[in-house]
Amino acid sequence: MIYLSQNLTITYSNQRARDLKTTASLNPLDRVVTLEGLIVELFEQNNFQIILDDVIGSSIVYKMIQEHNIEYFSYLQSDADSLHTIYGFIVKCNRNDVTFDTLINGDKLQAIEQINTFYQAYKKSHNVVDIADVEAEVLRNWSEMPFGVYNDIFIDDFNIGDICFIKSKKQEQILEKLNKCKKLEKTELSHQTARMIQPSNVVFDAIDEVKTALKIARKLLEEGVSAEEILIVASDIAEYAPLFKLFLAEYGLQGYSSLGTPLSSYHLTSEPKVQKAMDQYKSQIQSLEVLYKKLGLTLSTAAKENIKASMKILDEKIGIELTEPNQLVGLHRTYKHIVFMGTDINHFPPSAKDNFLYTYDNDVRYFYANNYFTSSQTQL
């Protein structure tokens, strides 16, 4: 009998997984998965509960507040962003074994504890779980996980410079279970030190910055550089992508964004890819409405619109690419020319953001968030 060889490589992002599949020396049957994807896969092999996402979880939080008359948060509407903050806080604390009173106190603490009590009971009664439950279940049953089907298991490095790709304490504990596996060898790229060139003209705003970048790209193309050798990188792609697309035609250029375009931005178009995405959206909404009815929830109009906006239609990969730094970290790609936008003091580093339950510093200390300044330095 002939046994086919299959190895497993565990990495930190979908971009990195795609990169390894195209650049690493893999066997035809080898698998490359993200740690998050592997954890969910291992959970689903022996469990059949629905895994909550942020949208459903926030709807449950709203239901708990209304049904149990939690006065401290009674002012919240069904589409309030604060519901996402509350749900995220509860899940983050549970993923990281952080007690609520570590970060909040008084009436706020009492209200969150009430919501959590009702939320945990609701999950059990409706046979649903969140990512904290998924990670805890995988940890509890680690000795029974089916890793024997693989010849070798390789673990990628989850730290690049000051960036850590571990998302929670439980993820870190799962990685520690894999510490006897082989480490993925690093491939060092040989290249000359890049020459940094500052544009001679001073830019005044994002519009001027985009136009300057496109002028540089146009000049390089006229000098014989191919579009594939040019990359434009924006520190805040959500701000720069619409401007990038707006001014492409003005400079006679073709280009695309790695961000894609929200489905909600398309109106009255018959493009096949848009129609396909719209059909997928309608199918998802129908499935969600059935699920929400089963869970005793109401799918609000605002939630539907947020789902529609979150669905991105990727551009055709024609011309010059616009991307963001975190799409490139750790990947084996080289470009002859890279044009940076948004590295001025107004954009770099990104500003730290607090919320009404925990601060940015708490996020870094307790919830495995990366420091904005040092991670931005590493990315750029």
C-alpha cells in the first residue's frame, strides 16, 4: 500500500498562507492554514453549535439589555456601536482570562456582569458559542485532536519585529501545545538596500498626495517600468482608495485596490460580478433572518446595511496596485518601485483609540493588541 505524504503548515494570516503556497517548497497535498482557521476547524469536527459573530453577538447583548431591563444601558438603540463594544469586551475578557473588575467598576461593572450572566445562559439555552468558547473547547480536548494524519507539522513565526499575530491568551496557549512541532524556515530575500526619494513638491492634502503618487507612477511607466513593478502603499487605505480610483483616468492609468469596493457603493449596475455579490448578499440575509428567528432576535435594517457595506467586490487586477502595509508584512514579494502615501504626522502612527469600557493601553496590556506606533514602524 502506498501512503501519500501530507504536511501541515500553521501561519498567521490568509495573505501569508497564499504567499507560502506560491513560494514555499510544498508537496501537492500539503496544507497551509491560519491558526484561527485551524482552531475553528478542530472545534467543528466534534461540535455542531453555531459560532456567533460580532453582528449576532451584539444583537444578543441588545436583547439581554431589553428583556432584563438593565437600566445602565437602557438608552442604547438596536444599531448602537456601543453594543459591539460591550460584546467585544465580554468576549475579549473571556478569551484572555481577564475579570471585568480589572478594568471597570461601579454601576458599569454591575451592568456588564448582569449582561454577561444572561448572555452565558442564553448561549447554553440556544446551543451557540463564541470564539472564546471555541478556543477553550479546543484547549480542553487537545489530547484528542487528529494531528496523526500529518507527516510533519510546521509552525510559522508569529512575531515580526514589534508585531505579534497572536490574538488571545488562549491562542497563545494553543501555540504552546504545538511548540514541539518544526519551525518554518525563514527565507531571506537578497536585495540591494532601497534608495529613498522624497518628492520635490510639497503636498497639502490627501488629494494632492494621491495626484503626486499617480504622477510618479505615470513617469515610471513612460520610462519603461511595467505596472507589476510599481506598488502604491497607503497608511490609511480607506481614505486613499476612493481618491486613487477617482484620479486614475485623469492620468491615463489603470489600477486596482486590495481593499475592494463595498457592495453598498454599487447602484443599478448589471455587472456580472456585482450581481453575483448581490445574490450572495440576499442569500446571506435570508439565512440570517431564519437564524435570527430561531434565536428570538430581530435583524435590523441597520445591521443589513452594515453587512452589505462589509461585503467587498475585488477589482480586476489590471494596472498598478494600491495596498496597505499590513498586507505585505512577512510576505516574499519584491517591487522595483514603492510609492508611500500617508506617512506624514497626520497619519503616522495611527491615533490611539479608547472606548467607554477600556483604553488603548488596556487593549495592548490585556487583549494582545499591537502598539500602534511600533507596529506601524515595522510595517513601513
